[in-house]
Amino acid sequence: MSVKKPGPEIIEKAKKIKIIILDVDGVLTDGGIIVDDNGVESKNFHVRDGLAIAVAVKHDMKFSIISGRYSKVVELRTSELGIHDVHQNAMDKVKVFTSILAKHNFTPDDAAFMGDDVNDLGVLELAGLSFAPSNADETVKSKVNWVTGCGGGKGAVREMIELILTEQGKWDY
């Protein structure tokens, strides 16, 4: 986890989180998209993010994905992680965010969201606890509650989950 310690406001917000909602490109990945000569797309995901998701799921944390793009790779990786509430090609991320909350009967204060670019700002402003990876857009970083020490696809999601679960007394390590 990051060397910096969360203040009382972040600690109180983290204790309330029941669902973690993530963007993909630039959050679960480093933002790079590799396309081979046959048009096959690949992305690089970090295994420590995956382990943290597994730990959180074990503690009944809900997860959703909101991505502005569609990628078969995202379907495969989220399925492997046990995340089944996946919204791709989401042009209106705020609308998707509010529908996710309604589906689970949650309020915005129950939700943490991590995004990295300006198309995530609407959700970042609504979420009870907002995060950005260290390599996010500067405007995004200026609007969130917490900027991780790690970059997207380099352990930022792990850092987010570890912070939340630690404050909830659920981080096992």
C-alpha cells in the first residue's frame, strides 16, 4: 500500500464502501492497447490487482466495471476475476453508475470508483470515495479523494482495495 496514510475523512468514507466500481483502460491496465497484425487485441493486467479483488470478494465486497470501450479481453479477465456486472461501451458512465447503485439498493456513499481520464469525472464526483491511479490525467487527479502511489495496471487497484479493506478491518495480510 502507499506510504502516505489516509486522513480521518478518507477513513470514514472507506468504512462505508459496499461496492467497488472500476474503469478498465488506465485503471486495471496501464492504458496501452496492443493490436497484432491479425487485429487481435491484448491488454496487460496486474496479478496483484486480481489477488486483491479475490480477497475483497471473499469479504462480500461487490464489484462492477464501467468501460467506455468494448473488448473481448475485458470479458475474459473479469469473468476470471468473478466480476459479472460488466458494462462496456458505456458512453454515459453516470447513467450506468446510478443504475448499478439502484440494482443493489446502494447510495453513492456506498460506492468507491477509480477512473483515470476526463470521461470518468462525472462518476468520480458522485462516488462516496473516488480514486485515481498515479498516472491518471491531471484534472482527474485534482478531483478525487485519493491518488494511488501506483499507476494503472501497476497495482493501483490493489492499493485502493487494500486501503478500503484495511479501514474496514478486513485486510487479512
